[in-house]
Amino acid sequence: MRIIKKSKEINSVFNSVKKTGFVPTMGSLHKGHEYLIKKSIKQNHVTFVSIFLNPKQFNSKKDLEKYPKKLIDDIKICKKNKVDFLFIPSFKEVYSWKTKKRRFPKIENVMEEKYRKGHFKGVLKVIEKLIDIIPASRMYLGEKDFQQLKIIKDYFNINKIKTKIIRCKTIRDNNGLALSSRNKLLNNENLKKAAKVIRFIKKIKLKNNSLSHNKKAIKKFLKINKINFDYVEYINLKKFNVSKKQSYNMKIFIAFYINKIRLIDNI
Ligand code: AMP
């Protein structure tokens, strides 16, 4: 595995390789990230992983400071999985990279767009740079961040970026909680509490009640357990707007707080 810190060096690799896979991350890697990495290694000749904690997508300085950082462990994980190139750039290496002016897609004002103002603009700004520095054949993104996946897909489509997005399922722990770097900020008791929320939503989803009834039941559960939340929404996966009626093409999206740590999921 080669660790590269300079954008120019990583970009020059593209002259010689065929099928390339790219897994962008913010580090503090876990089994969810590993799943994406393994998939890329299987499907491509060469795999690139980037670790870049992008300040532009954090709307609170405190949140950025608190975000777990585990670079030494991350390098070990990438080596173990036989990643070919690990890109660990500085802020300057990413943002001084000159790219063509591209269009940003329309973003529905729901969920993360509504509650984390400017977050997706920050995500698109970094993706714009990274996909130009690493113009891979395939990019691996997790369904855990479903709204992000949709927005990046729209961005690639409207700008005719050739990289194919490979959508990867959410990897969970034994209790059903989606793995997340932020879970590293929680103790066992908190993790169990978070998993209980997810299990409850899974149970509710199977019930044949109206959506508003189910939503009310989830909100009541959160209230009883003194868990704050930003939203609980049924979202239509095609139109990406709030669903009012049952259909097979929808999921329940949630953002909630355990011990002040904000967790998101979709079930
Ligand atoms: P992050 O480091 O949080 O920016 O995540 C990097 C990529 O890993 C994103 O495409 C995420 O959607 C994906 N990812 C994060 N957690 C999981 C998970 N539990 N299962 C699958 N993919 C994930």
C-alpha cells in the first residue's frame, strides 16, 4: 500500500491503470467502511481510499473538533485490506486543486438539508475536488448516508461525470445499530440505547398502520425514553420527498441524539 499526501502524485497514477475503485471517507474507519473497501478491491484492479475530515461539511466547529480521529488504526485497516493507494491530503492539497466550474443539483429541503444548513454544499465541494484528483471508474458510497448518496448521484448525472456510483448496504452491529465513526464517542450503555431506537423502528415499520400513526408511535417512544431528535420521516426513495401513503419504495429516516451525539439512520 502506498500512502500519498500530494494530489498531483495521486492524479498521475491514472495514466496507467484500468478499472479503478475509490472509497472516500473521513477516517475513524469501521466495518462499514471495510465493507465498501472490500467491495472495491473485488471489483477493480486498483483501489483508492481517501481519509479527509472535510471541515466544509461541518456546520459546528465543536462537532468537527469532537469527531473521532484514529489515523494510525485507519492505516492498519487499509493495509490489512490490501488497499493500493491511501490518500491522506491536507486541507490545502484538496482545496487548492483547480477544477472546472460545475453545477450543483437541486437539493430538497428535507432531513439533513433542513437540519444541517450548508452541510451538503460542503459535501459537494469536497467531492468535486476528490473526483477530479481521483477520477476512478467507480465510487463506493454507503446507504447509511442515503441523502448524501442521492445528492452525489444527481451531481454526477447533471455534470456528466463518468464515475459509476456503487451503492452499498448499511453494515450494523449485532444489536442492529448502524456502524458509524460517531459510535466511538458512545459507551456501551449508550450504544444499547441507540440500538433500542432502531429495533423499535424496525418493529413499527412492519405494522400495517397509517404512516402518521407509525410516526407518532416512534416520536412517543423517543419522548418516553427522553431521546431528542431532529426528524422522523417516511421518505419516498424515488422523489426523495416526504411520503404520505404506504408504498414499497420508501424508508423511515431518523436523526436522533444519544448523549448529545447525533446519529442518523434509515430503515
Ligand atoms: P464517512 O467516513 O462517515 O464519511 O463515510 C464514508 C463512507 O462510508 C460513506 O459513503 C458512508 O455512507 C459509508 N458508511 C458509513 N457507515 C457505514 C455503514 N455502517 N455501512 C456501510 N457504509 C457506511
